[in-house]
Amino acid sequence: MKSFNIMLNSINDVKNFVNIVGKYEHDVDLTSGRYVVDAKSIMGIFSLDLSKPIVLTIHSDDAQDLYDELMKFKVS
């Protein structure tokens, strides 16, 4: 399992993010405060506060390809 913070600054970022995550079988969650949504759900993502970093959690130890593709959204 890997977790890191991401930022989705625009509608295009959200669309690109969902398209990338949707290509993989892994379970991926986004957490903002006490809310957790499926990262493959565009409606779920828009229910989060996108003005702050969101915690991305990939529930797999064999997801290096997905991790590499999502690095462009990562923030410290």
C-alpha cells in the first residue's frame, strides 16, 4: 500500500486523473478530512474539497506503473 498527497487543480486534472486510475485494476481511494471516496469516481472526487491536498492511497504493493503515472499530481 502506498499513500501520498496530490493536488487536482482543474477540471482537466480531475478528468486525466480518473482516466489514468480507471486503466488499472487496483483499488485506489482519495481521503480529504474524514471523507474517503473511490478514486475512479469522478462524482466522488468533485464532492471533496479540491482547494487542499488530498491523500491518495493505492491498495496494492504491485502498482509501480500506476504510481509512476500519478507522480505528476503529487505534492509534498
